[in-house]
Amino acid sequence: MKIGTWNVRSLFWSAALKVLHNELSNLDFDVVTLQKTWLESGIKKFDNFALFNSGLESKKHELGCGFYVSGDFLKCVKYFKIINERICCLRLKTNGFHVL
């Protein structure tokens, strides 16, 4: 499992998610925490990755944090909880121990 963090400084523009996925795939990351996503709250699922995000649901496109989870680790997501627009929690179920 390869875990990382990235201050993306906006995923609001149209090709941002594709660029994010391409970069993280090239670096072989499985789970990445994201800061300053500037997206609305929710879970966005794609073919081989998902974006779990907490943010403001406004047209200002500010704040937001989240998680990028790829590949086989998508089935390990136990729950995702939004605390507020700046804090969220992702719990993964693993063999033998839990990762918070």
C-alpha cells in the first residue's frame, strides 16, 4: 500500500481529475489525501478510482479536502465521513489491522 498527500490547489477545472489520476497512477499511489480540492462534497466514482471529498457546496469553489483511492483499495473502504468542509475521515478495512 502506497499512501501520500498532495495540495492540489483546485480540482474544479474540467481536466483536473484526469490529470490527478494520471499523475498518481504513474507514481503508483493507492491512497492519497488531498487538500484544497475546491469541489462540492460527495463521492465521485470512476472506472478504477474514486474521489471522496468534503467541501462547500457553493459557487465560490473554496476549501475542500478529500481522498483519492485507486484499484483494489476501493473495496477496502469501510466508511467515509464528512466532519466539515475542512475535515473528513476515511476508514479502510485491511487484513489483520485497521488503518485510520
